[in-house]
Amino acid sequence: MRRLVLVQLILFGLVSVVVIPFGVDYVIGPQAFGTPVRVYSVMTDARGLTAGTAVTYRGVAVGKVAGVRLDPDVHGARVDYELDPGTRIPVDSVAKVGMGTAAGIQNVDIYPNTSSGPYLRDGDQLAAPDAEQPVQMGELMTQASHLMSGIDPQAVSDLGTELGASFDGLGPAMAGLIDQGDTLTATLDEQAPALTSLLGRTARLVTTMARQSGAFVRGMGAARNFTEQLDSNAPVLVYLADTSPAALGRAQDLFDRYHDTFGAVLANLVTVVPIVADRDASLSAGLVDIPRGLGKLESIVTGDRANFTLVATQGQVCNYDTLRRAVGDESPTQPNLTYYCPPGKNIAQRGSRNAPRPNDLGLQNATTPGTPIGPPVVADPILIPTGAQALDQWTKLLEDLDGPR
């Protein structure tokens, strides 16, 4: 008998060792065998949370609310959580207060923004921004109450009356519409492949238009500007519409008269156009400089006469043998810095190369002399007086003639 009791005691002890921890874990939870992870959140509105409210992570229970209290330092409510030991929650997670069941029981659900660490530790703060919090049932019911109170019962009654009156007598038509719904459905089913293809192409067209929205806006802007210009130039357009028929008639007569020569003109253009195209830069410079030169030429006109001043020079000039480039070649060239003009007797040559410098540095590296061309300097040149000198000579001549006799 004593042996049976001993065996029973041993079995009871073994069962207790196995069953009691499971019972404690079932009643208290995982926190019974480890230290919980204690974190907190700061909220402007605790939304009715109390100690013991369940805390879930991705919908799985991981702890509870340990306490809720006012925190004067942050001017809000501090909510403390106790999470199960070993719970790994990323630090950038967000706590949201919601309804755990349809009965309106609240819970705190933690939503992570990433699946990797670092993870929350004791004393860390769990973010709970107001903008992330869902609308609570109480607020929703209050808004619904305000909405319902703003509806006029008489208006609802009038709406029902008017709807009844509008459908009065339309029973056969509605019955026919319902009967035809079967036929319409069958037709749509038969045309489903064509409709699918049409909707697919429409979707691609809309996608393409969306990608080209910037170009579409610019095109509409250009069309608007073009329309505004047409509107502002309406008198000119009216004038052109009035005078164009006569001008076109004269142009047609001209073409009819000389139509045999157009072929020769076009054939000549085949030769002229390449020559003009190769000299495009020169033509552009001429179109800029010719008006400028004509403007300056206008400055010598006094009344109906032009004042000319003769500027002449004498002596030889330097010529450098330079290779000619092909017409139209506008590539940059490297200047030859070895050219110089050989000095001559009684010639005051100008230029940076001939500037007076010590030790004859003015001709340093001057190794390629130019070729003098032109007549040499005459021994007794003819001096052409200026207008002021001629007037002075004429005045002196008149004074000599008027002097004493």
C-alpha cells in the first residue's frame, strides 16, 4: 500500500510539473516566464484606452496596455504597453486604435513599415500619430446622428410621394424593360470579344493620351495663340480675302504666259543653289552689314549733295602666300604667328609686331616675311591738302589780293 501511494505521489508530481506551467501560460500569458518589453506612445487623445486592452501585431496578440495616464510634459496622454518577451517589432511601426470585434471592444494594432530591424527595446517610443488613427465608433455614430438630424422628414415623405407618382402607370413599360434585359444580356454576351477588344484599345489610347498630356496642353496653348492672332488680324484677313482673287488671277496669267521658261529657270537653279548654299555665311554677313553701311553712307548727305573726302596712301604693302580653303569651310584655323612685314626706309609701320620694344623684341620669332607688292615710295610725293588747309590757302590768297597796292 505504501508503494502504491509513493508511485501516485511521483506521478502527481510529474503531471504537476508539466501541467502547471501550461496553465500559468494559458492564464497569464508568455509574460509569466520572462520580462516583458515595455514601450509607450504619446497621444493627444487616448480614445478610451484602459489598462488590459489587447495589443496586436499584424493581427496577432503580442501584449496588452499596461496603463494610461496624463503626461503634462507633452500635453497629452501617455499609453504604456507590455509586449510579450521576444517580440520583435520594427522601430518605425505605427500604433492604431481600432475595434477588435463587432461588439466595439477596442484594441491597439501595430502596423510595421518594414520587415527588418532595428527593433523596439525597453523604454522606446512607439509612434501613434493622430492622422493615422481610424475614425472611432462613437465619432462615427455622432456624425451619423448629425446627418440624420439634418434630414427633413417632410422632404423624405415628399420624395417618396413624387417617386410613387412618377412610376404610376409605368408598370407595363418597366415589365417590358425587364423582359428585354434578357435579350440585351444575350446580345452583350455574343459581342463580348468585340467589346473586350474595343475596351482594350480604348484603354491603350487613354494611356497614350495621358503620357502625352504635356504635349496636348502645349498644342492647345499654341492653338489658342493662333486663334488670338487670327482674331487680332481680322482686318488684314478681310483685306486679303478681298484682294487675293484679283492677285491670283494676275499670277495665273503670268504663269500661263511664261510656263515654257519655268523649266529653264528650274534647271538654272540646280546650278545656282549649291553656290549660294556654300556662301550662306557670307550672305548672312552681307545682309547684316549692307544695311549698316547704307545707314553710315546716309550720314555724308547734306541736303541734295554728298560730301566726299579722298583718303589716299602710297608705298608698298605686304602680301602673304596663304592657302585658300574650300568655299563653305568654316572650321577654325590656327593663325601663323611667324609672319611679319619687312621694314623699309622711311616707312612708319604699325602693328603689335612692330611696336617699339627693347632688344628688338618686336621682331622676336618673326621668321616668315611678307612679299612687298605695289609701287615703291616716290621720292617727291604729291601732297593732297585737306579741306581746312585748302580753305586757309584760299583765305590768304584773298587777303594778299586785298592788301595795299
